[in-house]
Amino acid sequence: MRQFERDDVLRAAAGDADALLRVQRRKDVLKWNAQKGRTALKYATPLWADHKAIDAVYTEARRLSAETGIKHDVDHIIPLQGKKVCGLHIPCNLRVITKAANVKKHASFGDEDVVGF
């Protein structure tokens, strides 16, 4: 949480109505973004997807995070909501990478992502 957000929480707790509105608005936006992501994942998962294999990729990410102490994420090689192309939520489109690399990649898609795909 950024400093101005922490300040707003403290001001809201002290009774500042404007700060309370900003805190509530941030909560609403975060909730909306999370719902948008869940909906995208739902629509990007075909009926024939191998859910056990998908779960295995997420389990591997958790295992690597616990083993190395570095946070790992599951990355969609071809983003679910890309600007030029949209991928599917299937095992062959998933890979485990560090959280830092995933944040850096964001929703981009380039030639280095499809090597061996």
C-alpha cells in the first residue's frame, strides 16, 4: 500500500468523510479488477482443458516459491487479454516464472515468449 493510501486509511478512521470515500473507492476498484480477472480466466478456459495439468502448474509455482523463497507466478505465454492476440487457459500456454519477471512482462507478447511453443 502506498503512503497516501495509508494516510487516507488513518484519516478515514479519524472521521474524514472525503478520505473514507477514497478508501471505499479503492476497495471497489480492486474488487472490480479481481472480478474482471476471474471472468477473463473463466472465458479463456475451454471445456476440454485438462484441469489436473493446470492445477499441477500452479502447485509447481507454490513449491518453487516455498523452496527458493522467491515468489513465483504462473504466466500465460500468450496473454489472456493481450492487445494483439488472446490466449487460452490451457497447460501448454502456462509456465512458471518469477513474480518480478511476470510483472515486467505484464500482458505483452513477443518472439522470446514463443520459442519452443
